[in-house]
Amino acid sequence: MSFSYIRTNNDAAPYSIVFGLDNNLWFTENKANIISKLTPTGEITDFVLPTQNSGVSLITAAEQGAYFTEYQANKVGYIAYDGYIAEYPLSDNCSPYGITVDDEGAVWFTCMGSNQIGRILENHTDYFDIPTPACYPSFITYGADNAVWFTENQGNRIGRITKKGEIKEYALPTSGSAPVGIASGKDSVWFTEIMGNRIGEIGYDGDMAEFDLTTANAMPHAIVVAGSGLVAFTKWGVNRIGVIAQNGELSEYKIHTPSTEPHGLAFDNQGQLWFALESGAIGRLIVHQAIQ
């Protein structure tokens, strides 16, 4: 196991991170109101958002740039890989949080405030009502089944929406689990249960399984799936990174700097795992062995 850290702006609160098609890492700095680019050599470039106090949250990669949510400003933002920034206003009560892009370039996002799933396609925005009221839709991902999947944090469900706007919901087996992070793999979708202290997996056919974490009060938050099938997630409550191998074996890696508050994470094209630490750094993990 090998850890390294790159410091960011003081009190900037790095939150979400993604590996871009330009072979750089892009991440949100929630408190600084900044999108930052991190090169493989460790150089950071900051881009200040036009809207002050936007509440910049999650970020996802697209072909020519990255899209991100501005929770407090009710906007979806876009930053081209050359640094050009555009913003798209949403309905006043949307409060966008999770965001993903499908294979046709449509941008999908969760509206935590209005209990909807939003979609921007060709400069037109649609909103789709979620059947379960006050479900608090959180993270969202585009699946290999050509549908979009999302977590319902307070509804204790996983949702699936087709490109036609048809929504189906799957109740979690364990009540009060509060799913948050979600990521798609080749055969299934993986998600975190922040209050249930579990990792969940749902197949594209709807079959669901849950896996208990051995560390108490881990509070798993974000999750990512590598092209190889390796699954990684942040254990926000205990300052660790969890990894599930292709054979199902669960390992965990302790972040030796205390109280880093790990949130979003992303694999690069070399298989290295990068993660945002709200304490003010970006971490990198090269996996060799797990702690017991």
C-alpha cells in the first residue's frame, strides 16, 4: 500500500473528483467555490466559478469537459478542458446534487429539493417526478443497461429511470440504511449505505445484495467502479478507503493523516485511486496490501 497527498487551498474543502478524458483529475472545492485541475505531475490549476457561494458539489466527466452541480445556486455548471465555464440555471427549488452523463451526451442530475430527476439535452431541461415523496435523491450514475440509476437517501430505495423518463424503484432490504453514493459496473450497480454500514449491489435485472462492513460506524459515502471491476469507496466515519476485489474480497486502507474526511474518489487510466479529502488535500492510493 502506498499513500501520497497533494495539498490544496486552505479551507477549500475538496469534495468530488473525476478523471477527465484529457487525462487530468478535476475536482470541486466546495468552500472555495472553485473547480480545480490536477495534472499527473501534481500541478493544480484553479478556476473560480462565476456565481458566488454556488455550493459546488459533485462532478462528472464528459467528452469535451466536465459537468458539476451548484447546489445553492440551483445551476448545473460546465467546464471545458481548456477552462471555459458555462452555467445552466435550473428551477428555483431543484437543489441539484448528483450528476452523470449518458451515451448521447444528455446530462442527468438529482434534484434533492424538488424530489425529481433532471435532464439537460440540447439546451432543453426536463424534470421527472419521483414516485416516492421526500425521498431525497442523492448520487446518480449512467448504467451499462442504458438507463440512469440513483440513490434515494430518505426513501431507502434505489431508483432507475429510462431515457423516456420511466422510473422504477427498488426498496432496500434493510430499513433506514440511507443510501448515498452509487456507481455503475459492467453487470451491476454498486451503492453505499451510510447509516446501514453496508455496501449494496443491484444487478441490472433488479436482484439486490448487501454486504456488511467489518468496521463499525464506517459511514460509507462515495463509491467508484474501475474498468477492471474493482470497487472502491470512502469510509467517511473512520478515515479509511475500502476496496472490493473482483473475487468479492473486502480490504480497507487506513488514511494515516487523522480526520481527513474522505469523500469523492476516482480511478485514473493507470489504475491509481484518487480521493478528495475535505480537510484540504487530494490523496492517491496505490494498492499493495490491506491492513487487518
